[in-house]
Amino acid sequence: MSAPHRAWIGLGSNLDDPHGHVERALTELDALPLTRRRRASWRYASRPLGPADQPDFVNAVAELETRLSPLALLDQLQALEQRHGRVRGRRWGPRTLDLDLLLFDDHEMTTPRLTLPHAEMANRAFVLVPMAELAPALRLPNGRTVAHLAADLDQAGLRRVLPDTAE
């Protein structure tokens, strides 16, 4: 069997008990086939990226060790979203659970279903701040560290939250 891969997952929710969705998803990531969760960031509240007529998000980042391929892992993540009642409505709209495959080892790929690294991660404080908390020296394929990228972003509206203050 091949060596395990390291994958980074962004989690977000802003509907129907967002903190609960994120917490359950973190547990469920650890139960995916051929996969284990190594660690997870603090939870963060952030303003919605898209339309402002929706609640704030609860976000986190998790590091996984997996023997799945990138597309097989994506399939598992999308199935997990569906189990949480994810409805794909308007772009950047509210959601019960959003799981993004951010990085997969140092793979770079672009397919109709998946782009690695995630196309927008370098522009999102709600991704890079929690990722930098876990692995500040982690380098993207372009050579830049997540800590350096996070430091360059506007972090206004991003705050660390506890379960009872996440909503």
C-alpha cells in the first residue's frame, strides 16, 4: 500500500447550528475510509464572502492523512456535505456545511471538478489564519508559506470563537 497523503480541508457552516455542523464534520472526517484526522484548528467566525443577507460563518481547517486519491477524497467530502443537508443554491450563499479540499500534498491539478491548490484559498483569511495556526511554515506549491500569505490578508471580521459564542 502506498504512503499516506496529507490533505488540508476547509470547513464552513452558517445554517442550522453552524458550530454543531462543523464539530460533527470534524468527527466524521476522522471516519472517512482510509483516512484519519490529524488535527484541527480553532473555530473562527467570519462574515459571509458573498451576499451579505446571510448569517456569519463558523470556519475551521483540518489536516488529514489519507490513502485516497484527490478525487476519491473529494467524493467523500461531497457525500459528507449531503449527509448534512447541503443544498447548492446561489453562489456563495448560506449552507449547512461546506467542505473544501484546499491542498493535497504538493499536488497541482486543474480538472472540471477539482483545482489544487484551491483556487481562492490564498485570498481567504478564514482559510489561511486557521491553517497558519496549525502549520505556519507549510508552503504552497508556489513556495509561499501560509503564515506569510495570512499576514498579507485583511483579517477584519474574523474572530476565534468558542462553541457557546459561535452563533
